Amino acid sequence: MPDRETVAGGAPVDFLAEVAKTADELVRAAEVLHLHGPGYQGADEGAKHAFVAGGFFVYMITPRSELVTIWRVTPDPLA
């Protein structure tokens, strides 16, 4: 699994703070939506994009593993 440097190395600190804040919100939402995550029988929703101040990131929620993974962060080069 990629480490923080591989996924977010060189990204602006303010942007990464926005990514972390939104990721925390995604975790809380997933906890409510999938109360019994390990027993989840549906298909995973696949990768999604979340847009935040300064760019966006790609993530995936895996209810059975009770896991939210961030695959890539992309800062806006114009921000």
C-alpha cells in the first residue's frame, strides 16, 4: 500500500489539511451508513472524487473492511 509521501508528497500543507478534514467527514458518514460494515453484502461503490479547496482527491469506501482509502491527491496548480 502506498505511503503518505507517495500519495501526497510535495502537496501544499493547507490543501492536505482540507483533504484530512474531508476524509474525516467521509469516515463519519461511512460509519453511519454502514453500521454493520463487516456484514455488508453489497458491492463496493468504486473510486470517487472529492473536491476540496486547492484541488481534489480520489478515495474509496470499503464497508466490509471498515476502511476509507485515499488513492491520490491532486493539488490545483493554479491555487
